[in-house]
Amino acid sequence: MRLNLFITAITPGVALALALYFFDRYDKEPLKMLLKVFLMGIIVVIPTALIENVLSAVNMFPGILGVAFTAFLVAGFTEEFMKRLVVVKTVYLNPVFDEKLDGIIYCAFSALGFATIENVMYVVFSFSDVESVGLYRAILSVPAHMLFAVTMGYYLSLAKYALTPEESGYYFKKSLIMPALLHGIYDFILMSQSSLLMLLFIPFVIYLWVVNLKKLNAYYIDSKRQND
């Protein structure tokens, strides 16, 4: 294993996690819990890969339907389900999850743990001879995992602080459906190898940043209001 490749692989996830940690200024989460969620995000890659292998084996759809199956179900749904499972089982009912911004922070740490080990697998092992892979994934792939997680955490917090069980259930479902859908679209554009769809890729990435930064800012303002 080349040390420089390993550093290249882990730097984006760690850097984004640190940025979120310092962004959460008014009611900072316990570092021990954040590290636990990040580590669980790493560990959950193993069962996720096993599930994805099984689903890929039963993908009998031809052409673009097979691509859609892989993008939306194998990758999008499975990975977002497992990343959300980490948060639900680890911290969702814990007293440290005490404001809406926490949903985004914890989901992002789970996603960044997942993305970091995935990045190691790609950059260090699968494409170690392609130097551009590390740069591409640092700019696009790892931040994309974080952005899907912002959407997830936004709705997960709405579920946690909903006024009725029905409303909570609605937002809890949405906390999986929406990031899985965004993840699926992202992967589908890339996997389709369609030049027409590729024209939509950069606009879609910009859309992800704009929409999710608005969600993050909304909960940041809410956190400031609660803790002033």
C-alpha cells in the first residue's frame, strides 16, 4: 500500500468531517459520539457490500433498466439505508441528539465514514494506477455522500421532532427515500454512459450543493436561536 495514496483517499472525508464539526458552533456534539458514528459508517461498508453483491447477482434487467436497478436499488437504496441505520441504532434516541442540526451532523459523519473507506478501496486498491481517480473522488464522490446525508439528516430530524406519530412516520420514510433517490440519480447519470445525460451531471451537482446548503443553513440558524 502506497502511503501517499492512502492519505489521498482519507483526506476528503476527514476534512469534511472536521469542517462540519467546527460548523456546529452552538451545541457541539460529543467528539466520542461523532467518532463512534464515523467508525460505524466505516464498519457498515462490509454488510453493505455483501447485500449489493447479492442484489447485483439477481439483476437480470437488460440495458438501461439494468443500469437503473444498479443505480437506484443496489447503490442508492442499499447504501443510504445502511448509513441511516447507523444513526438510528447509534444516536437517534440518545439524549445527545437534542436539536435539528444534530440529524444532519450525525448522518453526515456516518456517510463520511462510509465514503472514506469506500474511497480507500477505490483509490488505493482498485485504481491505484490512475492518479486522477483520487482527485475526481475528492471533488465529487465524497462530497456527494455528505450531501445525500444532509438531506437524510434534515428529514430525520423532522421525524424526531414531529408533533404526531403520523407526521414522524412520514418524515422517517422521507429520510430514506429522498437521499436514495438523489444518490440513484447521481449514479444513474454516470453509469448510463449517455452523453445527453452527462450534460445534466454538473447542473445536478450544483443543485445538490444549493439545496443542501440551504437545509444546513436553516438548521444552523435554528441551532443559533435555541442556544443564544
